Amino acid sequence: MGILNITPDSFSDGGQLYRDGQLDQSKTLRAVEAMLSDGADIIDIGGESTRPGAAPVSVAQELDRVMPILNAVQERFDCLVSVDTSTAQVITQAAGAGANIINDVRALQREGALQAAAATGLPVCLMHMQNQPDSMQNNPEYQDVVGEVLGFLAQRKKDCITAGIAADQIMLDPGFGFGKTLAHNLMLFNALDQFAATGHSILVGVSRKSMIGQMLASEVDQRLIGSVTMAVLAAQKISAVNGSLILRVHDVKETVQALRVWQTSTEN
Ligand code: PT1
């Protein structure tokens, strides 16, 4: 899954697709084309930054950002598109425009989001987050981070099934960096086999995040090798239990190359 951040304030590539305060559509489409030719299967379109400290965005603003790009991508490319949103109206309109997956960092807990997602019939990704982006990194605390995150996702899964979403349409995501210290993130990462043992596809998003910055003492533009390394390790952990993995990444080409090398190296 290649990340398409169409926010002016994203943590690692924010505003890169903007010119004079406006989203540059042809530049954006070139970025999509590059990710697809580099081997991405899914393009994740997000109009709300959810990095630590990010401010909320209005529904109108989010629709304004997402819909034109979603339409343009659908028109030009034959690929799966996921929409990174928590907003019922965005879910409904994006599905109407042909989106294939709903990716929600709030696990469909916002008003109307669960009903909206169920009505689309689309697969959903449920992610765990403690608190909200503007304050989630202020002293996150758990007794048993793995148990609590697994328990939260199991409850949200139940709620989805009750709302009419089929179990095999549900992906789960531990939510790396969302209200977690480095130690919490690493405990979750090392428990990826337990997440995969639920039988659901697991989405892992660690690309360029501060957990890698903390491990390497590196700024966001120096986290490529760390990000790719963690992608391969996640693939290895999840394949060990015959699980299914979606990697949400900025650096599609490098990640795909590393995965190919890993995969090929296990073949003989
Ligand atoms: C993710 C994810 C996402 N991450 C899913 N969707 C972001 N399903 C946006 C940092 O610590 O992991 N899974 N959508 C981006 N959010 C963050 C969080 C960015 C933390 C940066 C950090 O640096």
C-alpha cells in the first residue's frame, strides 16, 4: 500500500504535492503512477493528517481534498484505492466514487462511521489509537499493551459484524505510533504473530515514523533503511504463521525490492 498524502501538513512529505497553497493534481497523479509502477497494489488516499500533534480537519475540507484526487485516480489507473478517513460523509462519497477499502485510524468509532462503512459493503481496516492525534503522545500508558490493543480490535470487530460487515472484510492494525511509546510499539511489533493469528489480514504502518527515528536517532528524511528493515521483519513474522500482511509505506520501490529479495531467498 503506497501512501498518498494530500494534506499540506503530513509528517514526512507534507505539502510536497502542493504549489502556491493548492494541491498540484498532475504532480499528485505522477506520484501515484510512480508508486504503481514501483509495485504498489493499493493507493491509500488521506485528507486528514493523523501524525502526532496534527489538528483536526473539517468535513468540508476533507471532502474537498479527497474527492477530486480519488476521482482522478479512478479515471486514470486500474488499481485498488483505500481512503484513509474517519468521517461518515467521506466514507459514503468515496465509496460512491469507486473506492475499494475504508482505512480508519479511529476504527469506525466516529458518529455515523460504522453505519456508513457497513452500507458501502467495502472491506475496512480497523486501527487502534489511544487518545486523539493532537495529544496522543502525551504520556501514553498501558498495563498490557498487546492484550489491550488485541482486546480493543476484537471488540470493534464484533461491533462491525453486528453492523453487517462480513468478518472476512475486516483488516486489523495495531496502530504504530498512535498513543504509544517506543517500548509499546516494539511490544506490538513483536506480537504481530498474535495479531495475524486472529485470521484477519494485518495492516502495518511504520514507514518513516518516530519509532524508527528513536531507534536510529535520525530525522524523518533518514529513516528509509530502518523503515524497509521493519517491513521485511513484519513480513517474516506474519508469514511464519501463514498470515496476510498489508504494508503501508512511503517508499514503495525500496520496500518492494527488499520484499522480493526476502521472498526469493526463502524459495530454495
Ligand atoms: C497506520 C497509519 C494510517 N499511519 C493505518 N493508517 C498514519 N491503517 C496514517 C510518528 O510516530 O499506521 N495505519 N494512517 C500516519 N500516522 C502517524 C503516526 C505518522 C505516528 C507518524 C507517526 O512519527
